[in-house]
Amino acid sequence: MSKTAPAANLGDMLRRLCLHHTELHLEELIERAAKAGVGNAEFLGLVLDHELSHRHENLVARLVKQARFPCLKTLDAFDWAHPTAIPKSMVMNAFTMEFVRRKEHLIFLGPGGIGKSHLAMALGFAACQNTIRTVFTTAADMINRLIASKCDYGLERALKRYTSPGLLVIDELGYMPMDKDGRDLFFQVISKRAETGSMIITTNKAFKDWTEVFQDNAVATAIAERLIEHRELIKIEGSSYRVKKRKQRQLGM
């Protein structure tokens, strides 16, 4: 290996560690070590690589904690055989995180118990591993927290929790209808994020049925329009996995 290749790699590591003085004198230090016959460059590279890996692990752990997942899910644990129909290539492509970099949105559509939440949480976890700040919430919990924040005049601060991260995962949209306060707050979140950051939404309702959720056709249309322009729809079909497992337990399987 030439002297220039490790020097360039070490310079990049030092910049990422903000070790600017060492970066400035790197070539001098390497030449001095070479004259002494000591392989310090390779040793230093291992030390810096270990330090960067340690920092990355700490950062990911902190992001996962801040995301507040109810539990950790991974793609490896997903049962691809259960759904009767699922666009696997679209799901796999989502794990490249390109949709986050393009500030696009993913909408998982399908009946309850089909694996939408599992995939949404797995994507959120993968985003954290890619050092993307992520927040996970159910639609009901987000609205309840925002409404509660209005009582102590903390709405703007509460809104930032959902509008500032690189990825917002909203689970279970459509299971409960929203009143005026709820849909107005949901609209605020969607409006602020539609052009500035990515979202993953899981829902059991097609766009045409969102009036049932928001109890207002104009608001439902406005929210759908803000999502449709930059979204990928991942439709999953099949029966409930939870019902399937319950029946298997009853049959002693």
C-alpha cells in the first residue's frame, strides 16, 4: 500500500473527528514514523476507525431512544409468506433510504394485522442506523399530545417534535375518526412536512375513504393532495397475522 492512500483515508477520518491539528501535520507525522521504521499510519488508522465506529454506535443508540419505537422491528424478522400480495421490490428499495434523501413519503395501505406497522418500524430503525433523526408515533397519540400541548401553551414546541426530524413515522391512521381540533393539527403537521421532510404513514383506509377519518371532505382532500405529489403507495393484501397466530394457538399448532 502506498503512503498517499492511507494518508488520504486518515485525513478524512481526522476531519470527521474534528481533529484539525493532527490533520494539518498528518504527512509530517507519517514521514517521521516511516523514518523510524514504525507502522504508525496503519495503527492510527485502526484506532481512528474504532473511534468512529464507537461514535456511530452511540449516535444510533441515541437516535433509536429518541425515536420512541414501541419495540424494535427488523426486515429480517418480517414474514414475507403471510401477505397474499405485497410489492416486495418496492419495500426492499425503501430500505436504501433514497426516499428520505428525496424527501418523499411512503404510505402502507392494507387491513389490520398484515405487517404494515412492522415494516414501518423496521424502516424507522434502519433510518436511525443511517443516522437519520426519526420519530415514531401513532396518529392518535400524536393528536392527543398536540391537543394537550395547547393547554400549557406549548403547541409550537410540540409541533417541532413532529415537523423537524428527517423521518416521521405515523402509524394506524384511519382506526379512529378525528374531530375538528384533531384534523386541524394533523393538517398542520402534514403541511409543514410535505415539502421539507419524509413521512411513513400506515393506514387501513384508501385515499377515497379518508373523509371517514377526517370527517371533513375539504380537509381530507387537502391532506391527500399534499401527500400524493411525492409519495409511493405500498399496498399489502391478506388476512390478519394476529388472527392467524391466535387460531394456530387454539389448534395447538
